[in-house]
Amino acid sequence: MFRKSLSLMLLLGSPILFGACSDEPAAALVIDRKSFDFGDVEVGKLPVEQLFTVRNASPQDVESVSVSVEGSEFFAITSNTCEKYLAAGMECEVRVRFAPLLGGTHSARLKVTGAASVNPAELQGTSFAWVNVTSMPPGTHVVSGDDSFTCTQPCRYAVRATELTLYAGPEGFPTWSKACAGAPRGGCLLRLDASKSVALDAWLPLYRWEVLRSHPLVTVAPLSDENIVVQDVLSVTSLDSTGHERWSLPLSATSKLVVTSDWNISLLRYDGMVTQYDSNGRVRWTYNPQELSSAEHMVADAFGNTYVLLTQRSHDTLVVVMKLIALSREGVERWSTVISEAQLNYPFGLGVMGDGSYVYVGANAFNRSANGQDTVFVKSYVRKISPAGAAVWTKEANWSGVSFNHSGEMISVNSIFSPPGGVVASWVDADGNVLWSTQTRPERGPGVVDAFAFPTHVNIAPRLLFGGHELLPGTDINAYGRGWFADMGDRSKLDAGRITYIDSPNGNGAWVSSLAYTYLARHVVVGGGFGNPANPTGGFIRLYDPRTLTMEQ
């Protein structure tokens, strides 16, 4: 093609004006398609190629043409005739390969440079890898984390993702092999850089056994030899380490239950009477308070002594005081003291040091209003009391719902009754100093706390267990979701561990009402109910594997 030079035009006397060429059409390089989908390609297998044509659609030659692919390493140019010069109206070719090394949807751009007006071609391709589940124990299943498939027997699925997590079900402790060898309880994470084969070799359930009851559980507590004792509104029952009944005692009235360090069982009746049974359900002694009383709380120290907190009303009911009574291992009153900070005194917690050196009482105090019909709040407090019944100190705070451990430390818990739930909790040391006070994140529930405890066991620092129920969307506080429990940390911080959920067999909600460790094996004993407390449909006791609270295998 003949192109005139500037010097020749000057010699011929042609008029030259700067910008005289501005009306000439700009050069345009056009790719023969605006987009292309390479379709499905198996990771690591034969790649797919596609030929693209680039045309110079302008009346001008393009002096320097170049092509490139940007956006993904899985797209590459394998051949190219679009190099440097491209005459007007002429075409060149470029071949692009899609060779993915990871599953998923990938995209890139085929770009051409050399002219002022060039539109790239959008490239896309999807790669997949086969996930083969080769075996699993009877009654189990394997489910993908994205819910795209569930295997109840050996299966094979094409997965179009970079990563995929496989979970074993029902929830428990799986043993994986092949590509999932060594995967934790939380699931097997696969990076899909090739097709994968996995095997679920073995599976253990989260809980060793379950006993269903006609009524919700009130208390669960450990006994010796991995036996446990459980209480509902009808009876107190001892179960062995396999969940079979050892003995049962009917209850004629509501009671509170405490197991002493020598494995005796104290029952506090609603009127303040205490009856202690040995670990085989035989009566050891009975204590009756001298005054008309209402039972509130009961605890035991490491020497088998029992401490009872009662409320007593005056004959005209204008005054309510608390009475703390210390009983020996044989049910004999050792000492007592009356606690009254106002006209009306109502306890919310009782604790004792393991060696019996101090007792802790939490209470709210009120006065009656001038008209005698209403109450006026005075204070909320915790008092430390010596064995002689004298007050060592009294600390006021907005405490309620407390539990004490044998170190004299206390946890205070206030539930948040709006979805998703949560708590405001404080840990207080034996001298009444707050070690931490924390609220769970508003977006994390996991729900309302119905039970919390300091389960203690040999040579293990106390940890905090929470249990409760999920809050369902809406305003009905009796609409219960799943029950749940978790390790929630220690004296250093509130730290939610792995949460274990409990579903109702009837789909009508569940809750956890009591938690404990067995003495040596550290299995977690969980008791609760189905439905909701206003309309219960039964109860349950489960013995969970100690690994349930952690991510251990």
C-alpha cells in the first residue's frame, strides 16, 4: 500500500494544516464475538480451545497489533497471527485455551491493542471435579456444605466449586480416610484441584445414650462409678453408666436436689424439710425447720455438709426474711443466721467454698410502698458469710441468676429475650471483684440461657457451661426452637465454644434445663424437655461424649 510522506507533500506544495486528518475514521479492531463460554471442563483433563478472528474494520492500516488474555491463569493463548502490522480490512487469528486447575466458574478477557476503538471479548468457563464417596457405615450419610447433594450410600457427584466441605451425619465423631484422612469433627474441606475420593470409615454419635421421660428434667447430677441421679416433678431416679435405671423414689412435692461429695443425695422440699438418701436411695436422715418456711436454695461443701436457704414470712405477711441453715453430714444444725436488708428479702443464689469456710448469698431487697400495695426496690447484692453466720462483706450490683463454684467465684447471667438471643454475663472472684463482664455479640445467640453451671472435676479448673433454647422469629416467647448447650469459657473470658443443638422428635422445640459432668470420665450429662415449659411434651436425659464441647477428634 502506498502511503505519502509529509516531506513529499511539502515539496509538491500541498497545503498542510495541523489537524487536517482529524475527520478520518479512527482505526477499529474487531473481535468476531463479544463473549464466549467454553462450557464444562473437568479439572486436570483435556483442555478446550477456541479460535477467534480479529479484523481491522477501518480504512487505515494498523501498525502495531497485539493480543493478550487477562483475568485468569486458566486461559492462555496457544497460537497467534495477530502480530504487529494489520492492513485495512484484513484479519488475523488467535487461539485461546481453557485449562482449569481448580473447580469453579472462571472468567477472563481477550484484549486487542493497537487502535483507539477496541472492545475485548469476555471469556468464561466452568470446571468441575468428581467427588467420590466410596463407603460409609450403615445409618450415616455424607452431605455437601453447599447442600447440593447428600449421599446415603456410595455416590459420585460433579462439583463446580473451588472448595467443598463434606459433613458426616447424623452429627457425631467421624473417622475419614483417603482425601479426607485426619479431617476434624467440623467437616472435611476439599480443595478441588483434581477429582477426589473420600471414605467415611467409622462414626460415633455425640451422645452415648438417651433416656426419654414423661416430664421435663429439673436436675441432673453425677454419682460415683459414673452413675447419675436425675429429678423431674414426679420422681428422683438413679441411672447407671449405660442409662439403665438403678432405683427410683416418687416425689409428692416439688424438691431441689444436691449431691454431696460422699455421694449422698439431699432433697429440699418446698416447705424447707431436707431428706438425705445414700447413693442407693436409702434414707439417711431428715431435717425439719422449726419455723414455717419456704424452700429456696441448697448447696453442699466438699465435706458433705449441707447449706439450706429458706424464706420465712411474718404472720401478717408484711415482712419476708431469709434464713441460712448449715447442716452437718448427719443432718444436725451446726449454725444459722437470719438475713434481712429490707421488709421483703428474696434470694437468687447460694454458694459455699469447698472447705466450708464461707457461704455466699445473693438476694434482692424491697420495701413496701406507702399504700402497702406496691413494692419499692432497695438493692441487689451478694453477701459473704463466715461459718459463725457473720457478714464478711456485702457487694451491691445488678446481679441476678447466679451460680457459685467451690472456689467462691460467681457467674451472673442475664438472658436477652429478643432473637437471636444471647446473654450479659459477669464472672466475680471470691472477694466480690468483677473479673469480666461481657455481652455476647447481638448477631450470635445462640438463644436464651435456661441453665448454667460450674461443673467441677478432679484437677480441672472450673469451666462454665450454658444450656437453653433457640428463639424463633416473632413475639411469642413460648415458641421454642432447638435446645442447645456449649462450653462458654472460664475466669479469663466469656468464650463461646462449639454449640451442640438438640431437636425435638415432635418438631415442637426443646430446651436444656440442667448440665453436669460425670465424675471421672467427664461425659456431659444433659437434661431438659421438649415443647416448652408452658406446654411440655416430655423430657430427656443424654450422656454426651466429652469431646462434644470441643473440636477434638
